[in-house]
Amino acid sequence: MPRRTGSYAAGRQRRDRIVEVAAARFAEDGYHRTSLARIAADADLTEGGLLHHFPSKKHLLLAVAEHRIATTAQWWAELDEDASVEAVFDRMAGTAERFLRQPGLIELFVLASAEAADPSSPAHAVFAERYRTAVDSLAAVFTRCVRRGELAAGTDCDALARECVAVSDGLQLQWVLSDGRVDLVAGVREHARRVLR
Amino acid sequence: MPRRTGSYAAGRQRRDRIVEVAAARFAEDGYHRTSLARIAADADLTEGGLLHHFPSKKHLLLAVAEHRIATTAQWWAELDEDASVEAVFDRMAGTAERFLRQPGLIELFVLASAEAADPSSPAHAVFAERYRTAVDSLAAVFTRCVRRGELAAGTDCDALARECVAVSDGLQLQWVLSDGRVDLVAGVREHARRVLR
DNA sequence: CCTGAAAACCGAGGGTACAAGGTTTTCGGA
DNA sequence: TCCGAAAACCTTGTACCCTCGGTTTTCAGG
């Protein structure tokens, strides 16, 4: 009988270690100024060995970004199915606050998103899927809010959901470009206030 | 007498040519899949010669991006000082439409913005300045609209301006990630409608 | 029309991301 | 326990970005 495919314990452990040190280095020195050799050294293996687990530097960036995506998704999953609009927008502002607690990751995420723009990038499919589900589930929440009369009847919930995501992403970009001077949380809150009028 | 500094006619001509062929190649094959050697060949000079005019590939990306920024800025400058809110938001939708006429440049611009996130990037200062002036001038337009009663009194015009820019950038990101499926213009229009209520 | 300083350009070399192939280690099944 | 297939890992080689000289060309001032 041929052995079924699957990774080994040592491999999984190593991969976690690599993502950990890569995230730290990326956030500290920046993506482009961090060499694979350095990350490999930090994780106690060769450049070639590193590339066995992550076929390219972009794959590694994607892995780090996915970590943040997963954490954020989990934080949103805690939200009640029938939460009020206020609660939803509160969570949006809360998400922004959480981002600000790891400032280095914001720049990293902006870069990862942009790299994902290239259709041939390994990140493209992942990000496309992530955005689709995020917008869809947020739209579903808004739809329930409309039914309960918390949002005006006739609201285009899909468009609103996309707009909220766009505001979050766009403000994060402005945040990094302004060296952190733009108030991310206030911007999100202001947008929520506008929607709720 | 020492000669005053300044570029030569041949140099300016060559630089324009380089930006031209680089923009075409970047939009066609993508930034990362385009080599400096290829661009140099297209512009009839060596890789080393190319790097004399643009010290790094990022500088070249920045130059291409600046070309779009300048074109957009000029298009906005045509707008009347005391244009109505409707006219302003029309111009926003129009800007999105213009972007869609050069789809390859959208992906390129998303990437350039992300690269500018790195404070040590040559693009950082340029983009920071550009965003600052764009937001400021848009906020000034909104302020006049408030005075004329076209926008509700007490509107935070700075925040609104930043939000509009964020929506535009965020939707462009979603556009590339969705392979052009997200309707950029409709999204901008929907946001405008929401603001005007 | 010279002159010379700066701009324009070239060529060699280094560092990094990555591809290809070979070697060692893991670990389920006999 | 031992076998062997797959995972884990390393070594070598390549393409590309970019640095650093040196060389050629431009073009204002005398």
C-alpha cells in the first residue's frame, strides 16, 4: 500500500516557525529589505530548504497576510447573527483599532493586496475569494438590518458592503501614506455615521 | 565659468521614450514579469544606460504612475471653482470611467500605491504629497458646497474628502481582485447618492 | 570653432529570488 | 523491526536588479 499524502510533524512545526519569523522581519524591516536567506537563517535552515515550504517570497507574504485575514475573520465570527447595525459598525471600528495595534502589518497587508492584483500571483485567487465572502456575508447582515427597519428600505446592501470594505482598505492606504497621521478609526466611524443618517 | 546643471535634449527625449515603452510593457505583461533589459531594448539602450535615467525599477514605476496622476489632476483642474456637488460627483464617476479605459494601468497604480507605503521608497513622498493635496482641494470644494447649502451644515468636509478618495481606491482594488467584475463606476455613483441624501 | 564640465551611456560584477536535481529524514504499513 | 515512498532539506546554477567604475557625447562660455 502506498502511503497517503500529507505533511510531517516536523514540517508543520517548521512552517509555523517560518511564518512567525517572516512576519516579524517583514513588519520590522519591510518586505523588500528582508531577504529569504535572513528568514531562513532565523528559522535555522537553508534558503533552498525554505523554498521547499514556500515556493516563492510572495507565497510567504501571502501566508503572513492570511494569518491576519484568519484572525480578523474569527473576530467577526464572534458577532451575533442578528446584531444591530450599530453593533456591526462598532465591530468595523474595532477592526480598525485592532489593525493599529500591529502597525507594521498594515503596510504589509496593503502590499499583499496589491501583489494579489496580478492574476498570475498565488495570492490572487485567495484574496479574490476572501473579499467575495467578506462582502457577501456583510451584505447578508445588512439585508437583515433592512428587514428589521434599521436601514432604509431599498438600500443596495451589496453595494453598501463593498463600500464599507473599500473605505476600510482605502483609509488604510492613506494611513500608511500619511505616516500614520490620518485617523483610521475616526474615518471608519464617520462613514458609519453617514450611512446611518 | 562652470556650466549650470540641467539635462540635455537627447536625455529628455530618451526619458519620455522610456516611460512610454515601460508603461506599455507594464500594462501588457505586468510589472514583475517585465525586465529592465527588455524595456532597455525597446528603448534602444543598455540596461546600464536605462538605470542612468531611472536609478531603480521602482523609480520607473513611479514615473509611469505620475503620468496618470498628472493626467487625472489636469482633468480635475478643468472643473469650475464653484461647481455644484452634482458636478463634483459626476467628475468622480467620470474619473473612474477614464481609469477603466486603461485597465492595465489600474493594476499598475494599485501596485505603485502599495510600493509607496514603504517610507523609504522614492514613491512615498510623491504619493503622500499627491494624496494630501487631492484631499485638501476636494475638501475645499465641499466646504463651498456646504456654504451654498448643497451639503448639510456641520459636514466634516475633510473626512468626506478622505472617504471619497478611499472609496475610489478601495473599489479599484476590488475591481482588480474580482477580475473586473465589480462595477467601479456604479460603486462610486452609489456612494455619491448616499452622501447626497 | 575650441574647450571642458556635466550629462549620457556602456560593461563588469555582486546580491538576491528562484529553478532543478540530488540526498537525507520521516513514518505508516508489512 | 524494517522497508520504501513521500516529505524535508541541501547544493548548484540562472536570471534579474542594481552598484560602480570608466568612456563617449552634448553644449554653454570664451
